Amino acid sequence: MQSNIRLFMVIPCYNEQEVLPETSKRLEAKLNSLINKGVISDTSRVVLVDDGSKDTTWQLIDELHKKNPLFQGVKLSRNRGHQNALLAGLMTVRSVCDVAISMDADLQDDIDAIDEMLQKYKEGAEIVYGVRSSRQTDTFFKRGTAQGYYKLMNRMGADIVYNHADFRLMSRDALEMLSEYSEVNLFLRGIVPMIGLKTDIVYYERSERFAGESKYPLMKMLSFAFEGITSLSVKPIRFISGLGVFIFSVSVIILIYTLIRHFTGNTIQGWTTTVLSIWAIGGLTMISLGVIGEYIGKIYLETKNRPRYIISEYLGDKDDVVDLIDVKIKK
């Protein structure tokens, strides 16, 4: 019996020419298997979102679409980053799908976990998170930094799912609610849990990257973490306020100590203490200004209300296009 569940797989791609042929091969096999089993509709699709790639990624997507209508393509006008590319794909399909599953193109996420995600959806879950069951394959450094990352994010007020990246299932209702979040500074791992619908978790083993290079080296991961914290929480500013109160309290104690030394005739000043105090307070001031400046910069970007992405080309059925204005439709 054929299912009426229309699934759209949304795959952000940036310079993925090395891995895309294998990724498309495995996704095609998985969706055909699910269709033959009657789990999903035969109108289900794979949407490959080209995030302004500099290699032949878009040409490969074009070829895949011409060979098989199962594959659709969305091309952004320029590189806008992983989160914006992912959102572009999700918003493109939000009203023509029953469920959308997002995953990266590098084949590190377990494609076989899709079966369990769909089962969780049938049981009533509107959002299903793909969560790594362990990090045994990671190096000690990567495992330690990753664990610290999730703990720090949660302590800073970003309510994210532990060991979850962007491998998740979202229902049409969840996608419509996600579309209401209009901020330019995107951090979907923190925004999706805010939706508040019924959720569930599927655990899987994460594999090594099939080919190509990681798009998230250490420095970019740190930047991504800071982006998430400042996009979702004001705790860093509150921390600065608390730090200011603490420094002021210490200065009052030092003032009292200095007055006591003055009236008792012990007024020899410590050069080392003075210099260290100046450097310490100066450094804390610069850090504080930097954090506050980061928030001001985000306010500046939000008030401009610029588009988060612009879609220049779309490969697929015209009836499946949502909110694509002045876009060149290629058949």
C-alpha cells in the first residue's frame, strides 16, 4: 500500500563535488527503498541547496536533476553560510511536503536512521532529532572540545540538544512555525527547540567524512559557538555586569586599604601592583567592549532587515516552488 507521506530531504552543499556523486547514489537508493516499502509517497524528493559553491557542485546538481526528477536543486546567489542554505531549502519546501529531513552532504549522518525518524513521526513526533550515540571515533581533543561546547552553550542559555547537529526531521507544522522566526543571525540548533512541539530522538553512529574537507575547522567551530551564544542569550552581557560589580567591590576594598595605609604613615606604593591593575582592568574593559559590540552589531544587522538569502535558480517542479520571487525556473 502506497503511503501519502511526502518526504523532502534537504541537503546544503558547499564545494561538495567530491562527495556529491556518492551522496546522491545513497539517497536515491534509500528513498526508492522507502517508496517501495510504502513508507513514503513516490512524489518525495531530494533538494540539494548549492550555497554559492566555487567548484562544479551546481553542475552536478543540474545533471542529477536531468537524469532523475527525484533530485531538485536550489542555487543561492552567493555563499550565505550553512545555516542560511539549510533554511533556504526548508522554506522552499515547507508547504509542499509533509515532513522534511535535513542532513549534511558529507555522509557522516546515518542515512539508515531516516527509517526510525519517519516511524517517530508516525507515532506523533513533530520534530525528531538525530543524536550521536557516542564520540568514540573522535580524537581526545575533539571529544573534549565538543563536550565543552555543548555544556557552555547550555550554561549560556542556548537550549540545544546534546550531540545533535542539523540532522533532524521536521513536520510541515514545525516548518511553518520556524518560518515565523525572522532573525538574520541564524542558529537553527537553538531556534528549533524553541518551537515547542512534541519531539523525539533517534540515536545513530556518526561516520567519517566520505570525501572532501570538513567545512568546520576549530576556529570556525569557535566562531559558530560564539554566534549561537550571542544570537540566543544575553547572559554574556549579564556576566559583564556582574564582573563590573565585582571589580568595583574590589576597588572599594583597595580604597579602604589605601586610606588605612595613608593614615598609619605607610604610604609606600607598589609599582608592580599598580601596573598589573592597569593592565588587568584595561584588558577586561576591551573584552567587555568587544562582547557588547558584538550584540550591537547583531542589532545593526537585524534593523537593516536584509534578506537572509537570495535564490537565483531552481531545478524542479514549478508547483513545488514556495516564496521564490523572480527566480529562473529551469526545466
